[in-house]
Amino acid sequence: MPAGAAEAGDQLARLNGRPADLHERFVGWARGRGGTMFHVNHEPGAEIHHTDPFAVPTGQRSPVRRLRGRLAAPVTLWTAPGPAGLTVSSTLVAEGEPDRLLGLIDAESDLWAAVEEAGRFAVAPLGPPHRQLADRFAGLFPAPGGLFASGTWTETPYGPVPTDAGGWVGCRLDTAREYGWGLLVEATIEVVDLAEEATPLLHYRGRYHELPG
């Protein structure tokens, strides 16, 4: 334990505090690359997002934010050459000529830097077995050795994809622009590689869910 935390522990003990809580109090909260506060997820698969200590109480949040929380969304993994990756729960596919894919991502993420440089990226739908992977790429679970160090990956020209995912699509970047608090990415689908149909992993009100059997 760092010296400062040890000293604080002694002082906290005199106030009938619990030194064992110091880690959670001092370093349990971390700041993501984009400036978002999130809680370190010690139990994989519990949630994609945790409420930070400075968050507005649920009852005081805007109606739009509460509405967004009530919309179930598929959990997908976006990757790009580099490699870089990010868990995204705002992916939308639009059929047409050509077929398109849209999504909201963090403009300050490593993924966006890689997509902008390469001009292409891959998107893979995730399933219930990928809860820990989703947490890892969301920055909520430790990734010793790097995000791609564990698991089995299939290399594609658009970025690595989980070998056991329900398939993937390769996209060519068209445009991107600020949209709300995120970056709206628009792309053309160039490759579709589907595996056997699998149960999707869903994001709803901050937690993972799966369709009932």
C-alpha cells in the first residue's frame, strides 16, 4: 500500500474507519481516456457501465437519459488495424445500395484514432460468453499484456475479430461527425461473414442481458 494511503489508514482507524476500504476509496475509481469516470469492474460480466461517485441520482437524471437506458441494444466489438478495439452498444445497420453501418463512439478513443488512420474497421456481434471480453474493451476489466492478449482472434484486413463471434462485417469509413456527446460514424459495408446464428448479448439499463431460451 502506498505511504500516503497507509498514513490515511492509520488516521481512518482512529476514526473507527475500515482500512480495508482504502483501495476502493482511493483507487477504485478511474478516469477513462475520454474523461468518463467509471468504476473498476472486479466481477466480469456484471455491467458495462457503473455509476460513478459524482453521478446525478437516477431520479434527477434527464428524461432523455432515462429513455436511453430503457432501450435494449446489441453489444458489438469494433476493431481496426493497429490493432485497436472498443465495445459499442449503438450499432445500427441500414440496408440499401450500398449497405451502410452507423454507430456512436468516443471521439477520444484509441479505436477512433485507428479507424481514422486506416479508413476501415470490423464489427462483430457479441454473445453471452463474451461478457468479460466486452468489459475488457470497455475499459472496465484489467487487460494485462493488452486488449488482444487473451482469447482467440481471426485476422482480417479490417481488424482482428473474435474467432467465436457470430460473424463479422468489414466496413469502409465514409464520414464522422460530432453527434450529441459522441461521434457518429457512418460507413459502407464491404464484407459480411456470418457464422451460425448465436444468442446476442444485450445492453439494457447498464447491465448485460440475454434473450430467454
